[in-house]
Amino acid sequence: MTSNAAPEDSDGEDDLAPLPAGSPNYMTPAGFRRLDDELKQLSRVERPKIVEVVSWAAGNGDRSENGDYIYGKRRLREIDRRIRFLRKRLEASKVVDPAQQTVRDRVFFGATVTYVDAAGAETTVRIVGIDEADLERGQVSWVSPIARALLRAQVGDSVQVRTPAGPETIEVVAISYDGAGN
């Protein structure tokens, strides 16, 4: 989830993607930096600008038809909701640097894994944190079905992945931790 858009829920409590009970929010160092940078940008730059606009608009009289005031208040709520979300995520995070992985012949968090499906199609994915997952870039969350199936596998292992079409067998053909700390 790499979107900078504010989550939709108004209370902020349901904004968190589900983590397995009792599990920390595993992240790569780069994923942690991205969320922390976004939090700083919202807190130090965007929020103060919007507060300034809202204050100016409030001083212009009738607020019920003042677009700057109405939009500003709405945007302020979105920013505050996103700030709460980011703080919760960062507080619950456990940064794991895949470059520090000592057991490199098995699939663990941060691994880049190439596998072949039953049709012979080769796919490469990197196992990352929930907030870093981006299928278009080949990054899958460690709680996704594919990552769960691959975890602890070795090159040559065949594992079962639960898909909407039913179980699928895939074979691990390569595991790498190179450049994984980015």
C-alpha cells in the first residue's frame, strides 16, 4: 500500500491493514523511512499550511458558504487521520534489514524469490511489510498467501499456494537478499 491518499474511515481505527494477532508490523528500512518521511511532510509542511488557510478563511465571516474554510477543514481532518494512521504504524513497526539475513538459502522476510508455476511461468516477488506491498513492482506483503507459502522454503522446494481458483503448486527456483535493504 504505497498510496499517499488518506484512508477512507472517519474514526481512523479501521485504517490499519490486519496483522496476525500478536505480530509486529515488520518493515524494511526503506519502508520505515518512506512512512516516517510522509509523517514529517504532513506534520511539518502540509498541516501548517492548511491551518493557515483555515484561519484566514475563518476570519472572512460567514463560514457556511466559504469554500476555503469548508475544504480546508475537510483536508485538515484527512491529514490528521493520516497522521494518526502513520504514527500507529510506525509505533507498531519492527524494522528488519534483509541485508543482515544470515540464513540466505531459505525464504524469510525481505527475500526476493523467483518461482515457477505449473504452467511454467516464472515470477519474481520480494517479501516486504504490509505498508510496502506493491504488486506492480513485485512486492508482496509477508502476510499474503504467496508469501506465507514461500516462507522457510528453499530452492527446489515445491509449495502449495491457496488461490481463489484453488490450491496451486509452485517451485522455488531462486532466493536472493541482494539489494533488499533499499
